[in-house]
Amino acid sequence: IPVGKFKIGLIAQKRRPHLTNSVQEDSRISNKKWAKKQGMVAFAGYPLIVGNQVLGVVALFARQSLTKSALQALAFIANEISLGIKRKQAEEALRLAQERLQYLLSHSPGVIYSSKASGDYGATFISQNAAQVMGYEPEEFLQDSGFWASKVNPEDIEHILTNLTCVFEQGYHTHEYRFLHKDGTYRWVHDDLR
């Protein structure tokens, strides 16, 4: 129903509930013949609003007058429905954002990772494309904090570990080193750290 059309659309447009225990006398009830045939005497419609956004309208007809406590309960239910809809929208937006991010990470030509800032510098996250680029599954890096260091060429590891403090002093550091691919060959890696 378009906003502003019929009683439901008017509730959304005005952003206020419409309540009546006199359906037959209410000018906003368009199909009085149907309401009379069905024995409807009351109507309650509440806009579903979160913040400044109208999400919809919840409404009902009743064959008996709606008491003040019934109307309060309906107002509470309308509010809970609004919050539930908004939460579901937020969950869906988050799911889509996570899917886009995962797609970007897994299709990037570079491996994206994070690691501990001290100690053994073990990986805390590594993108799925590590398997294509380096030959090892991401879980191998995450389960063994020494895995990365064990695959760096022994001639390069001391220089890398010594210069890791540059990240904290300068806010970034770049180094290149040889990394042992799973196929047994060394591959040059250009690593930008922030």
C-alpha cells in the first residue's frame, strides 16, 4: 500500500497510530460494508518506526472494543516488531558486507594478514588466497604461531625480525624476503606492514 493511500498508508504518512472503537463512524475506514458484515467494531493501526524511518504499519480489526491495556500492548508489540525488522535489516547488511569483504580478500593478488604485535608475531588473521599465493592453507599459519617464521629463508629471517620494530617507530615498514612455497621453491615476497 503506498504511503498516504488508504488508512494504512495514512498511518505511515502521518507517523501516528490510528485507533477507533467506532469503525462505522470513522471516516478513515473505507470499506464500512465489509466491516459491518464481519462484525468489526474496532480498529488499531500503529506505524512501525525506528529513528526517523517508517518501516511499515501493523494493524488489526476487532469484533469488540479495544481496551486501554490492549492498546498499550499493541503499541508495545508494534515497537518490538519495528526493532526486530531493523535488527534483521542490519544483520542482512552486515552479512552482505562480510560477503563482499571476503570476496575482495580472497581475490586480491596479495595476501592480507594481521599478526601479534609482540612475542612470536604469530598470525591472527590471514586471507583465504594464501593457499593460492603461498601454497599453504590459512589455518596452517593460524594454528602454529611459528609457521610463518619457519618458512622464511634462514638467510632473511634475522634481518626481518630485527627490523620489525620499525613498524612501531615509523608506523609502517616494508621488507622483501624469500618464502618457502609448499612446492619446495622459494618465492620472493614484498611485505608492507602497518
